[in-house]
Amino acid sequence: MKEIIIVHDFDGRPYFKALEKNFHCKFINSRPIRFLLRDLIKKKKITKDSIDSLLFLFLLPFHKNQTIILGMAPFNFRLLIYGILCYRNKLLLHSSWHQWLGKTPFSYPKIINKILKKAWRHYLPRFSRIIAVTRATKRSILDFAYPMQLNIDVIPHVVDIEPIARTELDQKWDSKDIQGLFVGRLTPEKGIKDIIDIAEKMQSGVLQNSNIKIAGKGNLENDVVTASKNISGLSYIGYITSREELKDHMRRSNFFLLPSKKIKGWEELFGLVIVEAMSQGCVVIASKHIGPQEIIEDHEDGILCEENEFITQTLRNFNEFHADISRYKEISLHALDKSQKYNMKNISHLWSELINNLER
């Protein structure tokens, strides 16, 4: 089995499950000294990952004829170190960042930023391939690199979750009461206050027996706990670590709510949780951010709305639910079909095709 070395700023394992299906992946951390010190302070021992990463760094000039994926955000200064790998190896860049001309994760003084952007422009055409997680990322890289011609492929993250059975999907949509679900950080930019507001407005009329569940943790957790005690149609189920438990909640929910709010330097990107919810037959109602718009076709396999209209649009869809269940069930079926585009078989095939073409 061919070995692929993955050099990542953090733990790259969650992002390359589909690649691991057909290749042996060796994970290297691009910040080995920092993680070595973390091991010593927190764990009182040095892990094999830290040793491997440190050795990889020390032997950097001697690596050759290897296939290496560099998972690094713009405009990380470490490219000045690891960029040397492109000269005697097949070096690929993996990126999910969508604002190469805007705010980036790494910000330095103006003169340093200018130097680093020049260095990144130097290295970009020297990568064997560039892999973008979304089409928006690809467009942004091309805009930054213009007029250079780059080899960029789009390979989304894999959603490794068993889809809902058709019989279970039918049962879910036979219910008269709406089950809504939110999963994510309990922070202002995730729109938690909108969820609470929706639940409060559901306490009367045809929606009074419906329920919204909130799962997650964050600095608004106390607000959620208080609201769940005062609002009959709101339940806080805590932070879920079990994927099976999360899948179970999604399987029993009609709607998955994602009322994200743009803040400086952030908006909702390609969220695996969106596709996971779709794979369980949920109708996703999401703000019109880059990630949801990349995945959802509005009113075909989900619902997109402006941030300031999320509450009214969600309540309108909830109120129309009983009069037109068949329409929402049809959207959920389309969502289920769309989610399979991101399954293990399809995404691992994209990776295999890319890696095998490098060898030709």
C-alpha cells in the first residue's frame, strides 16, 4: 500500500479518512516543538507522533521521491520551512480557507505579511497539485494567484455515517409534531439566540407540541440552560461526543437549524454536520453562508435564508409543515440523495484518482 505523508498544523486525521481507505497515511505535525512541550507538560511523556514529527523536521532536506500533503492555512510562515519539499517530492497543498484575499488565520505585521504573501505566490505553482475542500476555496486561491495557472482539484471532506433507512425516514415524516435540532458551539455567531427566540414563539398555536433540541457547549450555555427550563418546546441535551448518539438525534429530527451570523473573519464554511443531518433525512434550514450554499440547493434539498430572516422563515416553514408534509418529505429525500455524494466510496475514489494520476 502506497504511503502518503500528511504534514498538518493540527491533527490531520479527521480530514483524511477517505484517503486512508486506499493508502497508508503517516501523520506529521508541522509544529513538533510546540507539541513536544505540550506532551511533557500535560502528559509527562513524549508521544511517538511528536518524535516522528521532530525527526521529519530535522531530516527535511533529505526527503525525496515521496508523496506529501501539506495541510496549511495562508499565510503561515512555516511554508518557508516545508516548502523545500516541493523540489524533490510530489508536494500537494490541502486548503479549506475561502478568503485568500481577505482576512486569514495567520496575521503578522504589515511588512511580514507582504513578504509571506510573496513567498506563498512563489510556492503555489510549485505544488504538484492543490486540493481545495470547496469550490469557493478554489475560486479564492485562483483570485489570489492570478494570473498564474494552478492545478487545483476540489475534494470535499468525507461524511462517514450510515444513512437513514427509508422505513425510518417514512416513520419520521408521519409524525404530527415537529422535531428540530441544533448541533454546534453555543456562541453568538452560531445564532443560538435565534434558536431560543424560535422556541419561545412556538409555545402557542399549532406548534405548541413541537420541540427543538440544542446540543453543544460554549459561552452561552447558561443562557440555553435557563431558556430550556422556561420554554416547554426547548430541550438542552448537552455536549454529545458519541457519533451514534448524534446520529440517533438527527434520525428523529425533521429539521436541522443552522442560523449562523457572519462576524469579522468568519462565516459558516463547509460543515460536515450539515451533510450528516442530510444523510439522516433532515431538512436543513441554514443561513446563506459559503458552506451551506456550497452544499444546499435552496428548496430542493434544503432551505437557505438571509440571517435577518432566519426566525421568520423558520417559523413560516414550521407553520406550513402540517399543510404540506409531502413537500418537506420530498426535500428530505433529495437531501438524503445529495448526502451520498460525500460518502466514503465517492470521496475515496476522488483521492485515489488524484494520487494515481500523480504517478503517471
